[in-house]
Amino acid sequence: MQARRLPAARGTYWLFEGFRLFRRNPPFITALTLFYLMLVQSVAMLLPGIGSILLPLILPAMTLIVANGCRLVDEGLRPSKDSLLRGLTGTEGNPAAMLRLGGLQLAGAVLLVAISTALGDGIDPFSGMESVPNPPSIGMESTQPDSTAGDSATPPPSESTSSAEAKAANHEAASLNALLRLMLLAAPLIIAFWFAPFLTGWDRVSPMKALFFSTVASWRNWRALGMFSLGVIVMAGIVPGFILLAISQISGVALSTALVALRMLLIFFVAPVLTASIYVSYRDIFHPTVDENA
């Protein structure tokens, strides 16, 4: 399995090519992306406990189904059940290998959680402010003054408020550090599984070799992937953030409406474009169909 080494600018090309692919059939690619997102959310929320185990097992297959849709649009073919399940069923299918790949992803997720928990001192990076204790209520224990207590028995409200704010700030900082640490720890897992579903499902590469080839291809193209990641951050994070900031300065009342509109934009436009771009990155590295100098 040969992986091309591409320049950094190719990462930007993947985003533009993903947009071009999305524009060829927006309803179809959007529907596939929504199916993926809704299924992930449903499994995680409706099956507590089981969902965290089931989700990594089926993610490679779900990823391949969405990529099959992008491939059909790219090749100008009509979608069908067999074509959407390519690599999973039929004579060309490899369902057992895809399930083993899911098992490897589950093992990686368990290892990631274990390492993150061991390094995080029990801090949940997604807990936010929920675990911060509420500030003590001043003067609620008794409506009568305690003559035996000194002036230092009840701290002034300002000191209690400052203490609560300090605890909240410390907790937010700890949660942010835990989240950043989790993202860094997850990076090798993301790289290993970036191309693995395509290699196993379409190219019939064994799961362990698929993880190896995906890691090697990502390392050979770290500049392009870095540029791609930067483009994703700008498109899905920085630009919406600036829009919200500008709207909040103009009219705070319209902020909630703008937030809903931006969420719809991320779901119905940004997410499908990124989905198509990931397929383009695989095609460009392993099965080029365009001029390398394009």
C-alpha cells in the first residue's frame, strides 16, 4: 500500500474539493452526515453504559457508509443499498475485519480513558461548572445572632463570594487542562483510524495493517493534515466565534437567534463539507485521480 507524500497546500485543497463534492449533491451528503451524527448521539444517549461500548465498535462501519455516499457522488453513480454498504456486505465486503477494527477502536478508547483518568486526578474535562460547590448561604443557618460567636464566626459576604469565584475559576482551569490533555492523548488514536476504515473496507487490508498504513500516511503528510486541521478550526471555530462576537456588540437580543443560525450552518453545511473532505484526503493520498500539481 503506497501513500503519496503531499505538500502542505494540499490540506487546503481537500477542503475546497470537499466543498465542490458537497455542492454536486448537497441533500444526499447532508442526509448521510445527519444520519451519522444522529446515530452517534442516539447510541450515546439512549443506551447508557452499553452505548459507550457499542459506539466504537460500529464507528468504522458508519464512517465507511458515509464515505461510500461521497464516493458515489464523486463517481457520478446513483445510490443504492449495495453501493452504500460497499466494503461491508456482498462479495467485496469484509464485515469480520471491520468488526475487528471496531474492537481495536474500543480497546484504544478504553486505554485513552484509563490514561486520561490516571493523569487527571479524577477531573472530568467535560464536567464544566457542575461539580463546583455552591457558595455558602450567609445568615441562613439562624435568623438570630449568636452572642457566643465572635466576629470571625461568619465571614463577610464579599469574602465568601470571592472564595466561591476562586474555586470556580480553579475548576474551570483544571477542566480546560484536562480537556487539552485528552485531545493530545487522543491524537495518535485519531491518526491511526483516519484512513483505517477505508483501507480495511475498500482495499481489504487487515485491521492492524490498516492502522499502521494510516499512521504512516498521516506522518508522511503531517504538513497537509496540519493545514487541513487549521482550515477546520478557522471554518468551524474562529469564523463563527467572530460572527457571534460582532452580533453581540451590535445587539445582544439577536445573539440567541444568531447562535441557533450558526448551529444550523455547522450541521447542514460545515459538517457535510468536512465529511466529503475526509474522503477526498483518502482518495488523494492512496488513489489519486487528479493531477498531483493541481
